[in-house]
Amino acid sequence: MLAELIDRLATRHECHLRTTLAEALERAVEEVDGPLRRGGAAVAIDRPAVAEAAPLLLQVAARLRDPLPMPVEALRLVRTLAGDGAGPLYARSAHRSEYPPGTLSRYARQILALSDHRVPAPRGDRLVRG
């Protein structure tokens, strides 16, 4: 009985986490065309990187909403991507990115490749700050 309760709570937590992460990615894509907001505590998205990776980010969001299980490594990458304010989804400066072009797309492709064997994994791409 306790094991069933723990399983239900873990499933509910994962579902909530996946929904929250999907919403964060969708919101980032929506913000690309929105007005620039100055000030505040939130870290701004890297608009050029998000615009370039938008179709892949929306695929990741759709995969997060899919009821099929998601590999732990893929979920970890999404959490890092959405939660790390110094990561390739966000820009510390409105004028330049700290990451080489295509880094955010490589992250998204890697997440999709880990989540679905039909998406080819990038070869030789490094997912680190350039």
C-alpha cells in the first residue's frame, strides 16, 4: 500500500514537472516576438537562439506533454536547459550570446534523440559553453 502511494506521488510529480517544463519552453518561443522587457529579476531569453531553435523546442514541449515515459537523461537535460539562467536558452546580455550559434538547437536535438529513437542524435556536437 505504501509502495503504491509512493508510485502515485512520483507519477504525479513527474507529470507536474513535465507540464511546467513544457510551458517554460512554449513561453520562451512566444517571447521571441514579444516586446523587450527591461529590468526585473527574470533572465531574458536569447531571442536569436530561441527563434532559430523554435520548431525543435516546440517538439520537445510536445514530447514532454506526451503520456509516454521520458528517459531520465532527457528529462534532466530539459530541466537544466529551462532552469539554468546561464544556459543557452537565456542571454546574459541583450547584445550577444555566450554560446556559439546552434547550441540551443543541439540541446533540443539531443533531448529529442534521447526521448525517441527515430530522431538522429547529433554526432560530434558538444553541449558546452563555447
